[in-house]
Amino acid sequence: MYKSILILPDQHVQHNQNLRRFDALGNLIDQRRPDYVVNMGDMGEFQCLYGISGKRSWTFKEETEIEVESDLCEISIAHNKLFGVYKKTCEKARKNRKKLKPLRRVLCYGNHDIRALLFYKFNQNKTNRKIDELFDPRDFYDEIYAYQVPVEIEGILFSHNFVNGTSTASTVDTIAKLAAGSAVGAHSHKGECSLSYNAVGRPTFALQPGWFYDPEDPRPDWVGAQGGGSWWNGVTYLHGVDGSGYFDPEFIGINRLLKEYS
């Protein structure tokens, strides 16, 4: 039986953003009822934590903690919008003793998400707060995968980032090569898709799903004056997922999403 997968690319939520895109996407989920929703990570921007690595931390400042907390609270609000409508539909179905097709929700952590995790890890003796008190992904996702740990779903590998040593896979060709099969990788924000077949006709798809940003919000500082020219802004819906690596991608741009599902 063919499956469907909704891919949510990098979101870079900040405390001063418009979250209407999550309302629209929540309506899409409720109306279309995909088999899977895969969040590719980078849920938050965490601009104040730029440059963190596993080898060092920042000098702890209260204003930094306040900004991180604000971003995490916005991420939590965004997720309540994302899955809220579907949750109400499920509750109504239970009351009416009806069965709904199960929705498998999968999260692949991104490098921006790791910044917040490391912030609380490095500063656990300087703050009384815990990251799960502000946003707990276990409230929204059935499966959660660490940064750069791929998960296979219906014959397709998903990971926020595919790497070869220290080199990041920046094109669909390198993603397909590193995954040795059909794969979806985010991180670059590019919107690209490729399809090839081997000698016996086995398909290999590679996809970069872009990012998910409100067109009326100012872009983050790191984007730059000319940044984003090749970045796809929207979500991708995979139809006809056959378990062997094939799918039919539908690109739903942000403007179309807001118009049809708001």
C-alpha cells in the first residue's frame, strides 16, 4: 500500500515571528491526513547562541537565557498550532468511537536545535530551568532522532544533515551518494529534487525540502543581502511512497499554503 509523508523543513522560529504558517500547516495535516509528518529540524533560530559547539560554551548571561526561553516558548506554541487541529479531530473521533488513520510524527534534530540543548547542558549549575520545561518534543513526536542520525522511513533515509567527514552534503547528488539510496536532507535550505534509476530499474530519489518561513517576516541576519535566492520556501508532500525509494513530490509553496489552508 502506498504511503504519504509530509516534510517540514527548517523553521528557524524566533520569539518575534508570525506563526500563522503553523496554523495553515495544521489545517493541511488535518485535511489530508498523511501517514507521516517528518520534521527535519532547526525548529528554532537561537541567534544569541551562534557559534556553540560541543567543546565550549558562552559566558552565561541572564539576557541570553531569557532570549533562549522566549524562542523555546514560541516553538512550543508553534507545535500546538501544528498538531492542535488534528488532536481535536482525534478526540472527537474517540468520543464517536471512530477510528482514524494513525499519524506517525518523527523529529530529526538540526544543528540550531543542538545549540539550545548544549546551552542548558553547559550551564546546568547556573540556571534552575530545564529545556524540557519550556519545550518538550516528546509531547508532539513519536520518534526523535539526534542530529545527523538518519532514520529510514518506507525505504527513504531522513536526516537534517548528511556528512562525509567534516564536509556537508550541499546538493541532492551528494545526498544520494552518501545515503547510497533515496534520501531527504535539509540544512542547506535549497529546494532540489533528483531521480535516477540503477541497472535493474530501482529508483533513487534525493530531496532538499528548503525552509519554512513567513514571507512577511524579516529574514535572519545570517541570510545576507543576497541569501535565499535558491531557497525553497514551503513544505513538501510525498505521494505514492512505495517502500523501495520511490515517491511523487508535491511542492506546496508558502503563499499557496497560506491561501488554501488558512
